[in-house]
Amino acid sequence: MQKVFTLLVVLFGITWSISDSFVLIAYTLILCAFLIRSKADLKDFGYTEVLPSLLTMWRLFVAVIKGTFGLKAIWKGFKFLFDVSPVYVFRKEDLLNRSRHLFVSFLLSVSLVTVLAFAVRLFNLPVDMYDHGTQMKAFFMNHIKSGFVWSLASLVCLILGFKWDRRILLLFPLLIGGLMITEARSYYLGFILSSLGVFLLIGIKRSPRYMLYGGGVILATFVAGYLIEPVRVRFLSIFTGLETDNSIKCRLIMWKEGLLSVQDNLLLGIGFQGWPTFFGSKGYPCPNYHAHNILIHELVETGIVGFTILVAFLVYIFYRLVRAYLRSRGWIYEEAVILTGFAALVNFVVGGMFEPALVKTVVLVPTFTVVGLALGVADRRGW
């Protein structure tokens, strides 16, 4: 069974760079093997398990009250629990001990796909890896999903290379290059803010000079991206495209309409899964499936109670990870894992301010796998 676990973990890491469906299949296999080998002990359940369960129950409750209850609401509610369940599963020893296998297989897989993506562009290979001619989507449906994957890979590479094994940093230029050609603006910001947060923590604990090291890495990355015209134009459009970029205009409209609706539906919201009907009725030429901000969307659909539960879930994990890192003593690799979990969560939240991150398997499962590993280290060491 030990070899089976190792093989499944390696395959799981590889799938992160392929597609949602492969991630779903690989994680399902791991979950089944975990349940067969281990017994989930309710005594081990804490806020990281209780709060998502409470959020799902509240979502279904308001769906019944507001008339949006149905098979879709049930499916989406329990899918969310499945997608965040790695935060529990990967805290356990059988999988925690294989974190190196997961990280290495993930980084190597993403690196190979990046090489292929550059080859497709350079040699005009007949492989469908780009949206709109320039935005790398890799093997995903769109470039936003690939932006998340490459931002996470860049963060894992940077942190493990900086804290644990410097040889890993050899992959960093390739991975950050891949992130740039995704042209995913939300995950440009996710990578930058996550990196700043990590080096701030290291600087607080170790020495302020680490903040300078981190600042240097980020500045060099930013300068390299700025020298590439498509990347520069795409990044600057965050600030200059408020009136001309349709995706930015739509987000602003969604947020405005969503916040206006809260005035009349503060407690219960409009109902879980009620956004498509609500926003679709406004007649805007914008996608109507999500508000493209996880906090606004939750507030609109499930009211202040659902919003508070979601925020409490995220804040509690941040608190646990920051506390664990500041308490850690001398375990270099384990400190790196904790920082990687912290960076993954920051990246997820920043991306979620602009994207429907709470409904995407390829975003939720890898994020909460890394977070689960980090919490597992904290539990094991009593940090």
C-alpha cells in the first residue's frame, strides 16, 4: 500500500498541469485509498473542516428559503466540500510524508509543459495551447486556470529553492516565463503579493535582509515581464483599462450590482446559486455565472452569515500558518512547506478577488492540498 500511495501522489502532482478532469480523477483515487487505509477520526476535525461544512449547510438553507434549491445547488454545495477536503486528507502522515514526491512531480510536470508551450509558439507546432493567439492556456479550458497553476508552481519553486534546495531555483526562470505568457493578470498579482508576504515573514523571523532578497527577486521578475510587450500591456491594463477593457468593465458592473443587492438581502442573500438569474436579468453583455469576486459573490448569494463563515475559514488558516512559521525552530524543509501553504492561500485569495476561484477544482484542490500539508507539519510539530 505504501508504494501505491507514492505512485498516486506522483500522478496527482503531474495532473495539476494537465486539466481539471485529471486532477479530479487523481484526487478521487487518493481519497479512496486514504479512506481504505485510514479511518477519519471526528476528534481530529477542527475549524478547517467544520467551517466549510457549516458554510455548505448555510448555503443549502438559504437556497431553500429563497427558492433557489435544486439539484444544482446540492451538487455545487457538496462539490465545494470535496474540493476543499485535501485540507484534512493531506494533514495525515501517510500523505504528509510524501510531500516531496508531490512537489517534485508537480514542478517537473509544469516545467515540461512550459517547454512544450514555448516550442509550440517558436516552431508553430499544431498543438492547441493558446487563447487569442498569445495567452497560454496549456491543456486547460482557458488561460486563467493555467495562470493559477503557473503562479502556484512559481511560488513552490521559489520557496523550496530559497529555503530547502537551491537546485530547484534552476526551474524558476522557466516557470515564471510560463506565468508571464498565460497573461493572467489576477495571478500576476497573486504571485507578487504572495512572494512579498513570504519574504516579509522570513524577514520578521530571521533578518530584514531577507526582505531585500525577496524584493530583488520580485523586482527582477517584474522588470523581465515589463520588457516583454504583451506582458507589459496586459499587466498595465489592470490600471489603464477601466473604460476600455471589457473584462474589467464587466467585473466593475458585477461588483456594483452585487453590492447594491446586499442592501435588501443582507442576512440571507439572494439564495445560493441565485446569481446567474439575478445578474442575467440586468441585461448587461457580461458573463452571468459568477460575480468574479469570491467575497462579494458569497455575500450576495448567502448574506452576511455565509460571508462571515467563509472569511472566518480563510482567516483561521492564515492565523495557523503564520503562527506555525513564527514558532518553528530549525526544521528547514518543514518551514518551507509551511511558507508554501501560506503563499498558496494568499495566491488563492488574491486571484479570488477577480476570478470565481471557489468553483474551480483545478484551483481549490491543489491550493488546499498544499495548505493541508502545511497544517499537517504544524500539527506534527505542535506549532
